[in-house]
Amino acid sequence: VLVTNNNGDGDEMLYFSDVIAAKTYSLDVDKAIRDRTKDKANNSDATTSNILDTYLHVIKERSGDAPQKDDNWRAETGGNGLAVLSKTPRKLVMCQHGAQRVVILDVDSGTTHALASEYKGKKFNGPNDIVLRSENNGELFAYFTDPVYAWLEKDRFEDLPYLDERVKSHGPGLCGVYRVKLTEDARLQANVKNEVELIASDMMRPNGIKFIDDDHLIVSECCQGSHLENCKSGTSRWRIFEQQDQESTSSSSWAHSKIIENTISADAAEGGCADGFALYEYVNREERRKHVLIGSCFGGMCIVDLESGEVVSRMWTTREQGGCKISNVAVGKV
């Protein structure tokens, strides 16, 4: 996540996770760029590496708060998805694979306290990605996905049936999309049980999550194994949910609205799946406002027309062995 500092200088700070090394970092982006530009103007021999050494900092070691015993087998023990509290930008909401929960992370101290760790008395698998949303009544919610990847083992680092067995035996019994209420100032009581709402339980591999607009939520599904009949490698899928009105009798405040799916032969590339994504809004030639999704997909990166529900372009990055699988995408101006 990219955050504007509240110190008055308008500088931006980038926070990001390394889920395998189990570290969460901060990078003072603007200061690093200014110093690098100044060094170039002065013909200094400073390198980008030197700049990173100065402005890149670990804000939390063991970012997933995993038990020490898990280090022997768990492949991804760290923190994963991050979101920032707008009124308290020195506090982040973070998904943790290791401790299988969602927490509030204090950027200055590196301390965490739990926001949500279970659903109906059973621990999550390992929350993956997260987004915050202020509702019409002013209440703030964290929406997050909970797939299988926290169960990945070092010696079996691929999507195999043992992951789904772990979900049933040690997790909540499903891969879900959830939401939990929180306060904007993050002053949460450690002993308070925050109510968790299940939004979707029928996704095999829920992953990236974002809001298209006030009433529509989109979740990617990372299909990359061969053992799941409805979620095999070669399939790129995004599900759109629509918020229900208050008079709805549904147990969830959100319902499936649309499924966007693109399937090609798994032999066409060396993997990849619908993981992280960004949304881009533009005005077309007819002066209509449109949204497109730019995100990782099978084979590389896809551009998806959300109105037509079609993948309109694909940049191949894994056609050859040793190619690069894309995990996350961001859109910005240069």
C-alpha cells in the first residue's frame, strides 16, 4: 500500500510484505527518488542499492507471528495483504498466514493485535488479501479472502489435494470471503470478539479483492492445480458481488452478481493464475465511463472489460519455461 505521510511534506511511504521471508517493509519513496535524482545530477557514484539501504526498513520481523514450530514445515509464515487506516496512517490492517488471522499493525512499534482470527469457533486458513470500506452508515469494515496458501509446505510447494484436506481438518472447512467491522481509530479491545460475516463460501481459491464502486465487490480466484474440477490450471476467474438491500432475507449482505471466466489449455503456458489486480477507470469515445481490470492471470497479465465480461488482451510472461509469473499489479501515473 502507498500512503501519504501526515508530517506535512506530502511524501509517500510504501508498505509491502514478503510472505515467505516473513518480513514487512517500509520504503520512503519520495526521499529515495529525490536523493537518487540529486546524486545523478552531481555525478555521484551512489547506487540505487545505497539509496534502498538508507530508506528501506523492516518494520516487523516474523510478520506473520507464526509459532516457532511452524518454521520447520510452513512455506509462507509471514504477513500478506495490507490496508491502511486513513485517519491513522501509522496503523495498517494486515493479513497473517502464520497466526491465521487479521491484525492491526502499529508501524512505529511493530506490534500487532488481533482483529479477527476465527469463524464460528474455527480458525481461518490464513487470510490473504484485504480491502477496507466505509459503509453508508459510517461504519468501517475490512473485507478479506481466506484461501489455502497458508497451508503450503516447504517440501510440497504447489497446489495439491493436501491443502484442501488441511482446510477441513485444521481450518474452517472452507475457503471464504469475509468481512469484519472495525473502528477507524483502531482503538480495539483485545478481549472483544469482533463479529465476522461470511460473504462467500463456494470459491475454491479466493485471492485478490477490491471494490469496483460502492455497490460492487470483485474477487479473483487463483486456479492453478489439476485436482479441482471447477478450478483447474488454465482458468482465470473473477467474481463480482453486489450489495443486497437491507430488506433482503439472505444470510449475507452480498450476493453473486456476475462471473467473468477465461479458460485456455493448461499446456499453453507454464502456470500463473488470477491473483492480484488493479482497477482502471476511463471515459471511452462515446464519453461513457468504463472500468477495466488489469491483473495477473494464467500465462501472465490480462486486461478484462468488466462490462462485457471478456479478457480483451493478455501479455504472455510464462509461455517459456523459466518465465515470470505475475502476482500483483498496480496502476499509477508517471
